[in-house]
Amino acid sequence: MTEEAPDPKTRNPPWTRDELLIALDLYLRHRPRFLEPHSPEIQEASALLNRLGAALGVEGRATYRNANGVAMKLMNLKSLDPTASGKGLSSASRGDAEVWAAYAHRPAELAAVVARIREGLAVPPPPILEEEEEEFVAVEGRLLTRLHRRRERDPKIVRRKKEQTLKARGALACAACGFDFQKTYGDLGAGFLEAHHTTPLSEAQESVQTKLADLALLCANCHRMIHRAKPWLSVAALKALLEQERLAEAVSSGRSRAGGGR
Ligand SMILES: [Zn+2]
Ligand SMILES: [Zn+2]
């Protein structure tokens, strides 16, 4: 297995996760058929990868994700396929192995992710992630992460979500841990919570408008923890995790009180 580095022959940048998802989808759809570089499938994928590279700001050479490169990538993926015969000499990179492990057994979900990436390329490009957000890029890749961030930062719908919640509950509290910024920070914290879009990335169609019910209001900590997990956690899963930690904490502090009478 080779490390991620520019291709020594073409000096093109290593394949990003988004690109590998597209390549793996293509491979799984057509195996065991070998796709020639001049086949329409490879040509289409090469064009798609070039549009994606442009959207993600990847700098490549004239040969960037050309038909030969795509066909070669399918050979790399084939070398990971236990059902394939005649593996040849091509070796897979760590990135190849990661997408294989994540999606080779879930072709339908992968197809949905790739469909969302295609849709994402048809809309105005989402803003580039800030450096501190880069570490929370989803297993579904950078483009879908950016679209998620744009959806949940739409100021109009976030304001409406907060108004609706305030009206219904009389206060704004984190949907996972219950933290209320106003209770802790007074007027400074009034109205402060972040919105998280709860639709899984593979289902979040660009043509579908965000509904208030799609958003969960979270404190900054809980929101970051959801995005830190791979794959991202659901709000319910984070809530369960917090509950579990609270119980564990209660048990261990009870134990130390009981045993602490020295
Ligand atoms: Zn919270
Ligand atoms: Zn979010």
C-alpha cells in the first residue's frame, strides 16, 4: 500500500475522498467488466472529476483525472476486491483502502452519496471550509460537508427556528445537553445557539428546501462533537452518549465517596 503523495509520473495531487467515492461507485457499478479509458463511462467520470476538482479548488496538470488516470484508479480499487480475479500489479493507497472499507459493502448508500455530489456541483459553489472545520470533514467528502455547513448557517431559517423554539418552550436550550447560554452568560448569551442540519448527507438533496424540523439547535460544544465523530453522530446518539457518561460519572463518584473514608 502506498502513501498519499503526488503521482510521480503525472505530478497530479493525490485523490481526495470525494474523488475516490466517485471512482469506487463507478467500479462497483460495472465490475467485473473492465472499463477501457475510451469508454463513455470513464469519459463521463473524468469530466465529472474535473468539475469537482475545480469546485474544491484542487490544482492539477493537463492530465488531471484524465481517462487513463481514472482507468488506473479503478485498477487500484480492483486490487482491494477479494472477488476480483487477475489483480495485476497496481497497488492501492491508504485513501483507496479507506473508501473501500467504508462503502464497498454499501453500494446503494455510496450511489446516494455520489448522486448528492453531482447535485452539489449543479448549484453555486458553497464557501470553502475554514481551517478549523477541515478536521470535521464527513466520510462523505468535502463538497457535501461544505453544503451541509451552508444549509445550517442560512441566517433566515436559523432565526425562524429560534423564534419557533422560543415560542414553544419559552427558552433556548441545547437539544443534546440542555445548556442555556442566557442562564450562564446573562444577556450576552441571549439567543445564542447553533443550528445543525439533521438530514444524513446521503439524503440531503440540494433541490429540497431546509425545513425547520430538519434543524436541531445545539450548543457550540455539542455541535462540534457531532461533527467530530466519523461518521457524524445523530443528535439522539449524542444525547445517549452524554447520558451514559453522566451515569458512569455518578457511579465512579459514588464509589470514591464510599471508599474515600481513610
Ligand atoms: Zn450541548
Ligand atoms: Zn452541523
